[in-house]
Amino acid sequence: MFSSRMSVNQSSLLYGQLEDLQELAFIERPIRRSLKTAEEIDQLTVDEDLNDIERAVYLLSVGQEVQRASVISNLPSLVRQNPAETFRRVVPKVREVLNGSGAEIQLAAAASFLTILQDDIILIHTHTYSILKTVLLHLNHRDTVVSNAWLETLLSAINALPKETIKQEVLNPLLYQSQLSHSLQARLASCRILGKVSCKFDSHIVKKELLPLARSLCQDVEFEVRACMCRQLESIARATGVDDIRTELLPELVELAGDEEGSVRLAAFDTIINLMEMIDSDDRLHVVVPLVMSVCDTSSQADEAVVASLSFQFGKLCSGLAGSLSDEQRGRLLQRFKVLCVTGLQTEGNQTDINNESKLIRCNCCYNLPAMVMFADSAHFLSELYPSFSSLCCDPEVSVRRSAAASFHQVVKLLGSNVQVVHKELLVLLQDDALEVLDALMNHLEETLEAVLSRGENLTLDNKFPELLSALLLAEQKVGCSLRWRLHEKLLQRYSCLARLLPGELLHQSFSPRIFIILTTNVLPVQKEGARTFCIFLRYNRKQEQRQEMMERLIQDLAQGRSYWNRLRFLDVCEMASEIFSRKYFNKHFLIPALELVHDPVANVRYKLCQLLPRLRSSLRLPADKQLLQQLDFCVQKLLCREKDKDVVATIRKTVLELDKLDLTEPFHKRQERDLLDQKKEKEETLLLEMEQLERQQSEGKLNSEKHAERKRRESKTSLSATKSMSMSSSGAALSAGKEMRKAKLSRSRSLSSQPTTSKPTNSDRPVKVKELSGTSGPGKSMLQSKDDSLRTVHFTMATQSTSSMPVLIRSNTTSLLDRASTLDHRTSSMDHRVSSTEQRDHRTGTLDHRTTNMDHRNNMVDQRTGTMDHRSSTLDHRTSAIDQRDHRTSILDQRDHRTSTLDQRSKTVDRGCGVKESQSRKLSINRKSNSFSVQSGRE
């Protein structure tokens, strides 16, 4: 049973498929081999020996309607080729065809005659007159579309017609057609013709002949005629002049502004706004301002079409009346504008009205934002207009946000230093999901970013700067992920301005990696624009390391890339770089890697290189680039000799001819202009390098000066404290040793002076003492020589006075003893002189200690001023070196103090020996009962 069911199902399925095939076979129809029969083909066949004029006349005479329409549409081409024959033979046939023809031929004829008049193909007024006859004949066609087409042709023909022709052929029928007995379409055409011909005549004729006719049409029973004539009053008013506006036209406009029909009131209101600059201040204050206030008050209950037109003119209205409004009236207009900005958003149930008129009103408010910012003053933007501006930028409709983005650059320019107020709205527009909004914002992104980044002083402090960068990157990624490659190309072109506005380091970190991705993974137009943006980023980057890194990555990823597509993109980068960089920079970084692609295994790369060779050759100048020229010639020779691809061979042969004619065909003035431009580029690049070096030197100098000052301050404090302690200890030891010496000498002199004195010493001792003293104190003491000489004089006088009071008795048996005593005396005097020199050094050490204290004080003052006086670091370094010299002198004085202590010990030993010798001499003098003698032991 199961198998029987299966067989039934299969048979039913097969039967259904057969029925489908039969239906398909029934649907098929036999295909006609030809769309036209042989008889129809014979009727459409034209003799090939006929020229264009003859063929056109033949087709207009016996051809079908489609052929006649084709000839009439091709009429401008015939006029360009042979205007005389065309107007003599073809145009009369066109007039015959137009009589009783259908709307298609009528529209084709109107369009052809309009093209002929607008393109200034004909210069002879007779031809224009012939066209005018045809236009006037079909102006009152029963079809409204055809009638309007012929009316546009007539309005264009008026510009090319002389005054007399217009007065005879146009104004006379115009007076007749403006009567009420004629149709509405005829009266509307009369209004437009009247406004067009008013600019052809002087003010007297306009005032005498045209103005009465315009007044009668303004009083027409049909509101369409009144509205149409009201809009033409602007042309008539400019033709009559400023003097007649107040007396002739302004009362008429005020009357029409109070018409019962809203369209008439709106037309009158628009005309008054357009004539605002021609109305004097008194009429503005007493006539226009009350009218505007009444229109703004009643527009809330009026038709939305009237409100939409009012919103479009609102900015112009406020700008024209800014000098005639009071503060209360100004506030009312601003309040009215705020209401217009939220039209359709605040409805019952908090639902948004999707009416097209509401969207149009808000779009018009976006259009008028710059004018309203000027009207309200940028200083009051935050309190008056910012809520409305923010609402328009965040509007739920894409069209409104697009309009806000289109006028954003004008708003930021007017805000000036207060541009940071709209920073949030800029981020919102950059992060908008609709690409139409980004497209509108990209049109003037350079002006917007220049205003935001140059005038936003608190941008970085408020942490808004990173937000702007991330928004720009997200916008590029969003556009890159879409299929809108033209928008992506435009965005990259606009982003090139960031090289002038942002630091090169920031661009290197944020945008350069993204540019490399674009160069390798996008469509060709976007890649070429990315190559240009990359070159601009590279040129304005001031960091040598970052430029080197970008060039290395460019050569590694593109010039030496594994994909031939990347190598082709490197040649595109070279093409852009030759326009942006100077010849010197291009030859240094781009030329050699480009020429190395002559060895590329892919023929497309070599083909692209052959096309680029003339540009590479134009960047070389002899004799400076002789070596590079040899390499380029070698590249050309290699391509000529070893190339096997036929396309590459044909291209290189053509390129060789271009290279041979390159220096000969280029005019001298163009080459001079290129050289001047290249010099300018090279100067800019040199200036950028100098700025980079200056910034680096300033940063390094500032850092080094801070470190050096801090190190010197610490070292000076440590060395001066150690020197001070050492000098104090050495000076204390020297003073104690000097006191002990004075006590010993004083006791010795007292013991010797207690004996009577009868004789003076010989003068032979003085020169010896002077010589010894000079020999002792002279070497190594040239700085203190003058002071030492004065001290020596005092020392010698004191020694003479002390020895003159001591008697000397010389005997034969005491000669050797006296010789020893005299030797001791000489040594003692030398030691005394050294002691006195040491005391002077102690005094100088104290002076240096005082100076060192002063220098500590000065160092403290210098440390306090180091942060604010970086430019005086060289002076501080000089002072620090002086301190180091004084530290060296202090160390020398310490060594001298050590020598002084050693001399003190030696002097003590000598004093002891002198005491022993004196006691022996006294014993000898007492035992032998002779005159006593004494030996001088010390002078002070």
C-alpha cells in the first residue's frame, strides 16, 4: 500500500511538470525577423547623396512625424553649419509643419529655437525676427505646456531683439492681450512679458507706458494674475529708479500685502524684501517694519506654503531691517525664528509631523542660520540661537541635517572665538549615519576645521581635541565601508588640510596608518587621492624620524611590495610627489626607487614606468643631477634593448621621442615659472627643516639647562660646604700653631733682652736674610708678590730693631759656634717669614670663605630664577665655571694650609734646637767671663 501511494505521488508530480512545459510552449510567440515591413522601409529610406540641408527639407516635406521631430530637434546643428541656407530653406518648412502639428513637434520646435537664441548661434537680427514671428504665432496655443514653452522662447528672444522691434511686435499685442476679455493664460503671459521688456527701455518710457498697464494687472479679478504681476513689480521698480518707488510702487505693494489671498500677500511681501535696499530708512521704519510685524504675527495661522516662503526670506528680511528695529521688535523676530525652527516637531502626542512643508520650513531655517547669527550678534549666540541651532543639527529628518551641515562653515566663521560652543554639533554631524549629511559637510570641511582648530583656545584643555580626531577617523572609516567612492575621494581631498592644522606627529600616529591601508585596499580613484593626501602629510611633517619611517614603509610596502598593484600605486605616489615636493627632495627620495622598477617582472608596471619617464626627466637639472640622468638613460636603454612586451616597447619608443623633444618644445617662460615654483617649494622645505632643528634645539637646550642647573646647584652646595669646613679647620689649626710660636718667641726674646746691649750686628746678615726670604717666597707666588714685598719690609725693620739691642762678643774659640748660631738664625727667620705668609693665606682663606658664602647666596637666587630664565643658561654656565675655578683655588689653599702646618712643626723643632744652643752659649760666656753675646732667634 505504501508503494502504491509513492507511485501515485510520483505520477502526479510528473503530470504537473508536463503541464508547466505545455504552458511555456503556449506562451512563446513567433519572433518577427524585422520590425518594419518592406514598404515602410522604402518610405523611411533617404538618398545618401543628399546633403544635410536637402535631407532636412525632404524629411520635413514627405517624412513621417518622427522624422520631422528629429529634423526640428537637429535644427541648432544645421544653423551652426550653414545659417543662411537653414533660415532660407529649412525654417519656412518648419513653420509649415508647425501648423496643425501635435504637442511633441511643438515642444521640439520651441526647445530648438530657445537653444538657438541662448547659445548666440545667430548674430543677424533678421533671423531673430523670423524666429519671433514663429514664436508669437504659437504663443497662445491651447495646450498650457506648449504655450509656456513658447513663452520661454519669447522671453529669451527679447534679450536679442532691438527696442523698435520689441515695441512694434511685442508691446502692441501685449496691450491687447492684457485685457480681461482674453484668457487667463494670455494675461499671465502678458505679466511676464511686461516684466521682461521693462529692462530694455529707459525710466521715462517705463513710467509712461508700462507702469499703467502693470497697475491694471495688479487689480485683476484673478488672484493668479495679481500674484504674477506683483512678482514682476521688482523688475519694473529697478527700471524706474529709486525716486519713483516711494510714490508709484510702494503704495501698490502695501495694498497687495493686504490682499485676501495668501499667495498675493506672500508675493507682495517677497517683492518688498527684494527691494529693501532701494527703500529709504524712513519708509522702512514707518511702512515696512509694521508690515513685517503684522505678517509674522498672522503667519502662524496662515497656510504652510506662506510660512515656508516666509521662512526662506526670513534671514534677508532681518538683515535688511536690522538698523530700523527696536529691541522689542528684534526679540519678536528672534522668537518667531525659534518657532519656525521647530515647526512640525511639537505636535499632539509628542509625534513628529512628516509633512513636506514642515521639513521645507526647517530646511529654510538652516539656510538662514548665518544671517540670523549676524542679526542676533555672535556674542548672544549661546543664549538666543544655540538651542535652535542644536535642534536643527539633531533633527530627525536627513534633509534638515544636510541643510544644517551645508551652512555649518558659515556659522563657525561668524562665531569667531566662541566657536567651541558648537563643538558638540560638529561631532554629531561627523558621526551622522546618513552619508548625505557627511557629503554636505565635506564641501566646506577645510574652512570649518580651520575655524575650529585655529580659534578654539580651550579645545585641548577641555579634552575635545581627541574627540574631534576620533570623529574624523570614524567618518572616514564609515565612508570607506560604503560604496560611495566619490564621497570617499572627496573626503580624502578635504582631509589634506589637516597637514596645516594639526601637528605632524599626531597625523603620523592617527591618519598615516589609515592612508597606507587606503593605498593598498581600495578602488583606483580613492587610492590616487590617498596618494596625494599622503604626500601632503609627508611634506608638512617636521619630525625627521617620522618622515624617514613613512618613506621606508612606502618603499617597503609599495615599491618593493609583493603585489604588482601596490607597485603601480607607488608610481602614482611618485606622480603626485613630483607635483608637491621640490625637485631636490623628489630626486633624493623617489627617483631611484621608481627607476628600479625597470626590473619588475610584470609588464603593467614597466608600462606605467614608461609613461612616467618624461615627468622623471623633467625633474633633473644638469650638471647637479648628472649621475641620476645617467641612471635614467640606462633605464631607457634597458627597456629598448631587452623589453619583449609589445605594448611596453611601443610606449618606450613613444617616450624616447618625447624625451628628445622635452627640452626643445617647452617654452622658456613656462620653464622659468616652473623653476621659480620649485625654488619656492625648496625654500619652504628648508624652512620646515630649520623650524624642526630650532624646535629640537630649544627642547633639548631647555632640558639640558634644567638638568645642568640642577646638577651644578647640588655640586656647588656640596663642594662649597666641604671647602668651608676644610678651610675653617685648617685656619683654626694654623692660628693655634701661630699663637704657640708667638708665645715661644716672646719668652725667648724676654730672656735674651734681660742682658745689657753694647754693640750692633754687622750689615752682612741683612742681604743674606733678604735673599733667603726672597728665595723662599718667590716661586709659585706671583699673585701675592706685591703684598709679600710690603710684608717683607716690615719684617726686616722689626728684625733690625730687635738685633740692635743685643751685644755680640766674637772670640776665636767661639767662631764655629757662632756660625752654627747664624745658620739657625737664618733658618728661624725663614720659618718666621713662612709663618707670616701662612697667616696672610689664612686671611685670604677667610676672604674666600666670605666670597663663597656670597656665591651660595647667588646660587640660591639663580636656582629660584632658573625656571623663568632659560635663555640665560649660558650666563649661569659661565658663573658655574667661575665657581669651579674658585673651588680649585680653595683646594690649592687647603694644600697650602697643609704645608703651613708642616712648616709650623719644623719651626717648633728649630726653636727647640735654638734653645739648646742658647743655653750652651750662656754657659760659655759665664765660664770664660767675657762679654756675652746673643743670637737673634726670631723676628715678628
